[in-house]
Amino acid sequence: MKIIVIDDEKDVQILFRQKFRKEIRSGTLQFHFALSGEEGLQYLQLNGTTDIYLILSDINMPGMTGLTVYMITAYGDDYNYREAIARGCDDYLTKPLNFEDLKDKILPQDLQN
């Protein structure tokens, strides 16, 4: 299982490696660490997301915070929507994705088109 931990404090990496030493050695868990939201996104862009089980993110970091979370899914039912929002998701987008709507949500007006 691959887990990405995004936190601007380097000590977090040491803590995770110590606490999950057995699982890391056995190959049960794989961790990737990013020191910023931007670095975490860059990792995802370069490596894809298909094998990622979990993303753990700090909230207060320089630059991008850990609070911006959008879910993208083919399941647009009310139950999944309510669950995602209740668990802290900022927005819930369904597939097929309307990329113009997504641009409106994530880009400041001066960067659009």
C-alpha cells in the first residue's frame, strides 16, 4: 500500500519511518513524503494516482494548505456526496468531468483563459 504524507516538518518523515518500520521492511506499506502541497501535487502529476491508498496532509504549510480537497468520482449519488462533504471534502465533482467548471473553481479569475 502506498501512502503519501505531505508535511513541511521534516521530523514527520523520521517519525513515520520509525513507527511503521516493520510494515515498511515487509513491503506492506510504502511511504512517499512531500514537504509542501505543491511538492505533493508534483509527485502525483509525475507518478499518477492509481496505486495510492491514502494521502495524509498537514493543514498549515507555507504556500498551498492541506485544506483544499476535491473529490472526483463516477459515483454522483447523494450518499457518497454527503459522506465526502461530512469528512471534509471541499467539493465533489462527478465524471465525466466538466473541465471548464473545474477551472472556474480552482483558478483565480486573472489566470483563466
